[in-house]
Amino acid sequence: MSVIVSQAKSQVKHLIQAAAEAAMAAGALPEAQLPDFTLEVPADRAHGDFAVNAAMAWSKVLRNAPRKIAETVMAYADLSGTYVERYEIAGPGFINLFLSHDYASDILLDIAAKGADYGRSDFGQGQKCLVEFVSANPTGPMHIGNARGGALGDCLAAVLDWAGFYVEREFYINDAGNQIEKFGLSLELRYLQLFRDGIEMPEDSYHGQDIIDHAKAFAEIYGDQYVDAKSEERRKALVDFALPKNIAGLQRDLAKYRIHYDTWFRESTLHASGQAAEIVKLLQQSGHTYEQEGAVWFRATDFGCDKDFVLVRSNGIPTYVVPDIAYHYNKLVTRGFDRAIDILGADHHGYVPRLKAALTALGVDASRLDAVLMQMVRLVRDGEVIKASKRSGKAITLLTLLDEVPIDAARFFFNLREANSHFDFDLDLAVEQSSQNPVYYVQYAHARICSILRNLEAEGITAKPCTKAELKLLTAPEEQALILKLSSLTDEIITAAKTYDPTRMTHYVMDVATLFHKFYNACRVKGEDAALTQARLALCTATACVIRNVLSMLKVDAPEQM
């Protein structure tokens, strides 16, 4: 939480505790070891800035009704030297505390002092987090699910960074295994079709235009040189030619989407280095494997899974789960990350317990692996679900989506709903320039503030640093509501980091925009009182700063005019 919010909460806790001790010392309450109590922010600020349940928490040990305890405690409360201006005892014994205008003034001064760093904290204490997201199959273009995972994962990484964690972003390239075998077969057949008749594509092969294009490009360079080569040699040459182009395409497309990774980790390195084979040996040594019909099985049921699974097939080839286990072991043990966070499709719900079971067998604390499971996205136009691009007649990919809607809208929209909820992406709304479009609504609030500052500067009125006395002039309900919302930014970021829910940030910044528009409609920024004008300019500037900081986490632009 921000320094000022933290200070206020600390003052309240100390005030209540000290008052209880004073009441016990005076004999007004019996001597007792008092349990801890909670301090919350009421949903309706008419009930106070903070609400304390101390009287209910202490009722049992003090053997009295909570309301009576609250009245007795607060009779001994010393409010001097704190932000607390007054209190009320409500309902069964809640202590509601109201803060002075000094609190709001100090919030604005804190925002002015921290600027682009306002909202940052050391909550994470520098713990090392590796966020892996998208990790699309490199055998084809990225789909809409990848677009959602990209926005969610990138923003989650930013939120963790702002919350004081050390964060790295990673893309896992599946450049080995069955999908690469199928990729090679598909390329081979398309290549041979250029020189021979009667070659059919199996139903389960890749039929995309990209495979045809790769085969043609390969043939333009090598001609029929590989037509009579051995199949294994031909496939390897085609994969070696096409796969780097696909990976470069993924990097290029994700960069357009404003996503940049610290590491592009190749699955093939786990096989080449022997790490995948070593994992099988370590699991065998753990005593949790057995052989059946020539295959090596892992006793996943020893760790709560519903069934065991195969590690190595009877033909000696490891299953896909082996390099995945090796990859996560590499993250948490070899590279020493404190947490590994994966953004995965909802169809991986059974996959995560398998990984955790294997990691536990390997002596790794599996709670260090967290997965955010992401539900499906549906594209909607004119109120109807669509499955194909008008331009190509094919499924809409990340690139075709970005051709239709602005990147700002795509990133903001994909962070509107929690990952575990299905999401309808409204293509019409995403391009609409109105208050109904949430990203436009927020950006307009920022642009409006910039316009206010420009227009007043043209009149010779420039925003200047305000004193606490000047900021205390901001007493209107709309002003106070906006300031209190700005004060909660750090807490929102920490909560988003703790819950792995970056969508909290879009909701928060939309609330800020709403409260700013209410303030603007209720309070004239330029008034006859020069001091009040400066105070309201300071509030405008602080609001713009908070909007920019949140949009920077989302990697969405904060325009100065629209």
C-alpha cells in the first residue's frame, strides 16, 4: 500500500490498541490478552474511511457486549497526532473512523512526489517470478486464445513487477515431439505435391496455407533436389528451413502486440542437454515409477492424481510430459526461480496436477508452481458469434484481429474479464469512439485532463506545486471520492499480484475515469479562488498520473488529445 495509506492504517491500529490498554489500566475493562482485529475500508464511505471489528474480536475474552466494549475503548482514544478526525460506533459494535483532510492532501503530495513510480511497492521482496505465457505451437499462426493469454500474461508480469517481485517473461517453444513430426510430414507432402501427382494429405496433417507457402519457398531455392532424398533427410531439411521462419514470425507478431520476452526457451535443448532423460532417471530413483508392458509409468496416484501416467513408451520414446516436467524442474531448480507461473488454456486442468505430482516426487515444493487457467474467447460482430475472417475466410488469428481493432483496444479488452471466465470480444465496440468503449472511456479521461491543463496554460494559469493548506480546500464529495480512489492504487496492484488477476487494473482505472468525470462535472477547475484552482489542477494532474501508470502496466497508450 502507499506510504500514506500504510501510515493511516498503522495509526488506527495503534490508536485502538492504545485505547484498549488505557481502558484496562483505568479499570474500565478487565485485564486480558487481546486477539488481533481487522481493519477494512467500507464499501460506502459514508460509514467511514476505515471500519474496525476490534469490539467483536474482543467480546469473548472481555466477557461483554461488543457495542459496550467499543464505547468503553473509544472513550479512552487519543486522536491527536493521527489522521483520524472523528469516529462513530455502528451496529453491533463496529468502530467507524473518519479521516481528516490532511490525509487526502498527503495522498496528492505523495502522488506528485512519486510520479511515474506511484503505485509501486516492495510487497514481493524481490522474489524471482518466471511468467510463461502464450507459448503457441510454432507450427502455425497464433489464434485468439493466444491473443488473450498474451494480454493477460504480459499484464500479470507487469503487475508483479510493480508489486516488488523480480519478474522475467518466457516463451516455451515446442520445437520437438509429435507436433514437429506432423509439421515435417505436412511440409514433405506439400513439397512432393509440387513435383508428383497423386500425393494426398492425411486428415490429421496440417492443411494451412502457411505449409503450402513454406514448401513453395523451399522449392524455389532447392528445386527438386530433395525429391529423391530419404524421407528423414527431406523432412529435416524442410523443418530446418520452415521452423525458424515460423519462430521469427511469432516474435515479430508478438512484438507488434507489444510483448517482449526475456527468454525464448526451446524444448529441443532439454533433449540435447540430457535434462529430459535425467528427469526419468531421477523419478525412477524416487521409487515412484514402475514398468508395465515395456513402458515406464509414474505413480501419480501416490500424489493425489486420479491415475498414473506413462513417462517412456515401450518403444523407448518419452511422452510429451517428460520434457514438460524437465522444463519446470529447470525453472525452479536449475535456474532457481522462487515461483513459476504458467498461463494455460482451460483444457490443461488435468495437466497441472500431473506436473505438481512429478515435481513433488523430485523433492521440489510444488506450491511454487502456479497456473492461471484461461477460458475460451468468442468473437462477436453485430451481436453474432463469428469464427472466420471476412478477408480470408479462415479462423481469425492474432494478426487479423489486430488488423481489425487497435492494439490498445485488444490489450485492454482481453484484460476486462478474469481468466477463468468465458469472454465475448465485441469487435464493433472495440473500434467505437464513445463512452461505451471502456478503453476509449479511460483514454478520453486522460486526454480531457491534458486538454484542461493546456487550455488553462493558454490563459496564463499554470499548475504549480501546492501546499497542504491549499490541497485541504478540496472538500467537495466528488473531490474526496476521487482522491480516495487514487489512494488505493498500490493496494489494488498488490491484490492483483496476490490473486494473479491483472483484470483488477482495468476495472480500477475505469473507476478512476468515472470518478474524474463526476468531479469535472461537479467542480469548476478554474474558479475565482486562485488557491482552489491550483488545488483542483493538482487533483487533475494526480489523476492523469495514476491513469498513465495503470495504462503503462497494460501497455496501452495514454493520449494527450483525442
